[in-house]
Amino acid sequence: MMKNALIQKCPLRYRCPRLWNELEETEVDSVRFCNECERDVFLCLTEESYQKAIEQGLCVALQSEVEEELVLGMPETVYGAPADGQV
């Protein structure tokens, strides 16, 4: 799992109020589907997977040592907006 220090280096442009367990399961354990925004949410357990999510404009779920639940949201790009321009 990502360490809290890494989570702090992973800014979110939008933090989703939904919970990982509320999202619809998919065929891939590390991917859930959000019926509210109709997007897949990708569990990022490494900085590398988080960087790939940024490049592809994906919604993410991040583990935090501070919070019990996974933190869901849309990551910021280098320029502060999602890669695909959507939220």
C-alpha cells in the first residue's frame, strides 16, 4: 500500500465523497465502476500506477494511513487539471 507521505505527494483536483465499497465491482479487482459519474476508478497502490492514472486522466482510489477508507478522486496533472479535461 502507498505510505501516507506518498499520498500527500498525490494531489487530487476533485475528492469524491463515494466509498470504494459502494462502487460496482468489475472483472478486475483493482478497478471499480462509479454509477454516479459513469467512470472506472482505479486502485493505485504505487507511485508508478498513480502516474499512469494521471497520464490517462483516470479516477483513482488511494490508500491512506490516516483514513480507514480509501480516498477516491481525480488526480491533478502537472498543470492542475485532469489529463482528459473531465471531472
